[in-house]
Amino acid sequence: MVQWDDMRVFLAVAREESLSAAGRRLKVDPATVGRRVARLETVFEAPLFVKSPTGYALTDAGQRLMGHALRVEQSLQEATEEMVGQSTGLSGQIRIGAPDGVANFLLPQVCARIARDNPDLDIQIVALPRVVSLSRREADLVVAVSAPTAGRLTVQKITDYKLHLGAAEAYLQSQPVITEVSDLSAHLVTGYIPDMIFDKELDYLSEVGVERVRLASNSASVQFNWVRTGSGIGVVHDFAIPSARGVVKVLPEQISLTRSFYLIRHADDRRLERLNRFSEALCDGMREEVARLEAQT
């Protein structure tokens, strides 16, 4: 007989790709996690994971079981909501995945306000310089900079946001004057590592016309800190500028980029009222915060 506790452990290992990480997530020791997985493999008479250089990867049998396990998990979530009913506030844990730029400079204040209004709610922000996987349940919902075109997902546009070239005033005072785009060749430019740009919408410097990036990182926050500390010039989010005293826009009339944020969710989660209400609060909060911060630049 398959027990839900064993399936819950299976899902944790599939998502974390590690016995120890799954144990931390479930608050049990890795040995217990290994025994639960072994028990499932005995029941199904098939290996569910194979140890790879990057961790535990699902076998074909594991992939098939994953679909069933996710549907069971989904049904339990729906049953809990239906039986408990809709309270006046949100509760439980909700995890948001987002690129590190929005996760550092926008989501903290938005989520803090939601948390203050909902004392029983725990919010987790997974900040990664890559696409966060919903299929592996790395998060309950994702803020992305482009809309996916495949998968059983729901996509909602949240808001547009602006980006400009930015630099610290101290840097500009000590370097050659910039009056046009061609002057950037004489400056130390910061940006993404070209072969680690995980979304075409982040390829800002190609659009600007800059060919050489002398200080590069896969993290938008690292790039912004180079700009903030006067190490160079780079494309920055307008909503991040108010957080750094002395950072100003450069060539704002010539270079102005517009991008959009999207909220991505599992299609099946549309029936979860708790996530629906949280998503609405998150989108409203992000729109308000982007407008408030951009008005200060």
C-alpha cells in the first residue's frame, strides 16, 4: 500500500535532487528520506531515481510517478481549502520564484506589506539568475520577464517597467564625458555574461549597441552593485535606482528600454482560492511599487 507520506518524500527528492536537501525541506534526516524512497521502489518494483553528477535524477518510472504524485498533491490542497473554507486572511506558506533583480529591489517591500496584512502567512522568495522551474515545484508561482509558450501554465501580465543606463555621479565626474552612445567605448561597462543570459529579454547591451562587457555577472544585483559603487556604467532597473544614493541615468533621451513582468502559475492551481488571492495582492503591489519607485527617478 502506497502512503502519502512516502509520496511526499518522493516529491521532495524529485524537486531538490538531493536526499539531504529533501530532508531539510521535510525536517527529517537524509537516512529516513532514503528509506522512504527505497520503500516506494520496492512497492513499484522499479528504480525511481538514478544518482547523477548533479544529484538524484528521475528515471522513466520516476517521471511517470511524478505526474500521479502531483495530481494527488493538488487534490489534497484543494480539499484542504474547501474543508477549511476561506478565512479573512491568507495563511500557510507560499513560495515565489523570480530573477534576482526583481527579487532584490521590488519583491521584498511588496511581500512585506502582504505579510503584515496576513499574520498567518509565510512568504518565501527564491531569487535565482535563471528560470525557476514550476514543473519541479521549485516555487508555487513565478515572476518572469517573458511569457512562456509551452506547458500547462497560466500567464498574466503584471506591469511594464523601465530600464536606463546608469552610473554613480562620482564615476561620471572622474571619467570622459558621455554625450552619445559611441562614447561608451571609452568606459568600463557592466552587464550579463553573454553565454549565461537565460532570457532574451535580458540581452540589454546588444540592444543598446555595446559590444564589450568588461565587468560581467549572471546576477543583476552584482551588476547594480558595480554601478552603485562607481566601478562602471550599466543598464539598471529604474525601480532599483532610488535604493542607491548618487546613481543617475545616463543618456536617458537616447537609451530607454521597456520590459514587462509576468506572473506564471500551474494551470491546475487556478482552483486554489488561496493562491488566487495571493496572486492578486502580489500583482497589485508590484504595479503600485514600480509606479512609486519609477516616479522618483
